[in-house]
Amino acid sequence: MIHSTNPYNNEVIGKFEPTSIQELDNILTLAQQGFTVWRKTGFDQRSNLLKRLASALKDNKEEYATLISNEMGKVIKDSRKEVDKSAMALEYFAEHGESYLSDKPAETGDGEGRVVYEPLGVILGIMPWNYPFWQFFRFAATTLMAGNTVILKHSSQVPACSKKIEEIFEQTSFPGGVFQSLIVSSSKINNIIKDFRVQGVSLTGGPEAGADVALHAGKNLKKSVLELGGNDPFIVLEDADVIKAAKAGAKSRMKNFGQACNAAKRFIVHESLADEFLTLFKKELEVQKFGPPLDDTSDYASLASREQKNLLEKQVNQSLDKGAELYWKGIRTPEKDAFFNPTILTGIKPGMPAYNEELFGPVASVFVVGDGLEAARLANDSDYGLGASIWTGDIERGWKFAREIQAGIIYINAPVRSRPELPFGGIKKSGLGREMAGEGSREFTNKKSLWYPLK
């Protein structure tokens, strides 16, 4: 039995029976059968059904947002934004999916070529707890629009969200087998990946889980897309607007209470602005309000689990033991359960967890540098390469500086966020492949080349 527990008050939300071996076999068979029908539907039909999903999300936003907040501790105003953003992605790909996936002509000189994008089949989505609706729907929007069928293996922390998503699909009259969810432990994933009915897998999670999924997908010669988090640098150059940078930096670090792969985590600040930035940055964090997740005035509540809190606490303490300095720590949350006070660390050196590891929570690591070259070197001295934010008063300098940063997504004078018009994904331990935009729309397709001679 899998329990769903509210991390803020430890109340049990629900109990869920794991999917049996026979049920799993039936689900895979139905998904494969559903694919034979779904792949032949037109873009108009797929688009209309995606729009129905979007409408269902908007019509029932309060119900779904409340479920998200209760199950993983996100404050209600952020949960509402998550539901809205999920609906927006569905509407975007319902509108633009055909243009991304239509046949493309290819000039070859002595003949006429064409590239067509055909769906692969049943795709397994392994999704995380931190954005239980958004992470799934951005993956599903492109994958379904391409003509694939989808099976969801959600995090064991959010089984109620998983079942609710399945209910939404049922209510919007999707054909049988196009979408189904599983309640299974992570130990069952590898057997699902190698099943002959599964043709690809998309995972959002940590590097270890991603490496394991990639290994088993590769052994079975199946496509995988991996979004594995990041240790994103937030670079403040000497000509930046320090007031705007500090405000945006605090907002980015506290996004989803720091539990976001593309949140700013390493703040790399030019020495001429360091003192002012730290003062302003701390003030922005100090005014954040702690409170219950369902309180409209709360800015943060708890982390998603005690395990997450214990890991973050261990990383901070080990960094302090190795010589990092505690610049500031909040005092508003209880020192128990999944609660954690926002924190600023300075004096960070290589070998400390705050330098090398992703801190998945409200801890900001601040570094002071002497020039742009040192900033770029420090930004790139990481196993991760998801996003980066560059702050400068010279936009041309920003464009050039961005070319020096090893990351998949770079925003200039703005915090990094995901948007459907741009591909989302990273390099190094931040993953493989892309989600959203044209690149994401075509990940789970067979890029088939056609050609015939002109004479």
C-alpha cells in the first residue's frame, strides 16, 4: 500500500493499492492497442482533445491546486499558477503542434526529399513530485500531439495527483489506451522499460535515476529523454542593475521553496557589487512569509518531505564544517519535520556540498569574483549544465557572455523559466534531449527520410 501524506501537517491524504502484475500487463496491452488507433488520428482531433484537457484544468483549478498543495507542500498561489501553466502548455501545443510535426521538404539537387515525423508508440513518463501537474502535462502535450500513447509512472510522493490526472483524461473522452497511470515502486521501472510494448521513456529526476533509466533504455535500444536538474548559476556582472538582480535572484531561489531544477542556486557576484547585493538579497528573503500551504498570504510552507529536509540539512552542515560561512538564516519555521528556514551561505570552496552538489531547497550559495572571466570559469565548474541567468547593463555583452556558459538555457536580465516556445533541457549531468518547442515535439518520433528523383 502506498500512502499519500501532507508534509506540512503529516496527515494521510489517501492510501493507494499498487498496480498488480496482471494489471500492468493489461495496461501495456491497452496502450499498444490504443496506439494503433491514435497514430492514425489527425492533428485536428488531437488538438481538440488537448484543448479539452486545458479547459478541464482551468474549470477545476481550485480543486487541483488544493490537491497539489496538500500532497507536496507547495503554497496555494503557486499551485494555481502550476495548473494555469499546465493548461497553457496544452493550448500552445494544440495550436502549434502541427507546424512542428508536419512533413518538411528537403532540397537535394537531383531529386526531391521530405522528412516526415511519425510516432514511435507507447512512451513511459517517469515524473517527479515537485511539479506534479506541470512536469507531466508539458511532456504529455508534445508526446500525445505527435501520435504516441502515454503511460505515467509518477513519484510515490504524489499518487493522488497521478490518479487525479488519470481521472481528468477519462472525463475529457480520450480514446481508450491513449493515457493510463501506474502506481508502482521505482524497482519495477526497468522491467517496464524493457517490455516490448514500450518504445521510449522520459524521466525528470536526479542524475542517478537518469543514468539508470538511460542504461536500461540503451540496453534495449530505446529512446530516452532525461531532465535531471541543475545547479544553476545566477551571474551578476559589475555593470548590472543590482537592485533588480537581487529582487529577481531571491524570487528565483525561493521558487517552489527552492525545489525547482531551474531555480537559481549559485549566485556569482562581482566584488564591486557583492556587499550591496547580499544586503538587498537578504532583505528580499526576510520579507517572505511562512505559513500554511492553503493560506493565500503564505510565500512558503514546508519542503516536500522529511527526507528532503534531512538531506538539505546534511549538505548545509557539511559545508559549514568544511569552512563555509553562514551569512544569514531565517527563524520563522519550526525546527522539525519537513520545515526548513531560508539560508544564505558564503565562503564556499571546492569540495563542499554547497559547491559541488545541487541544494534542492531554499539555500543560496553566494560567490564573489573579480571579473567576468572568473565568473564564467566558476559558472562552468559544475557537473550540471541546465540553466544560467546573466545580469548586465550591456545586452551585447550579455549575448557574448552567454556563449561562454555551459548550459542548455540562458536568460539575460531575467531568471530562468520554462516556456513552450523554447526547448528545455541541459547538458552534462543535467540530462539528454529536450522538452517543448519543436525539438521536444519531435523527440519521440521516427524522423523518416523520403526521396524520389526529379528525372
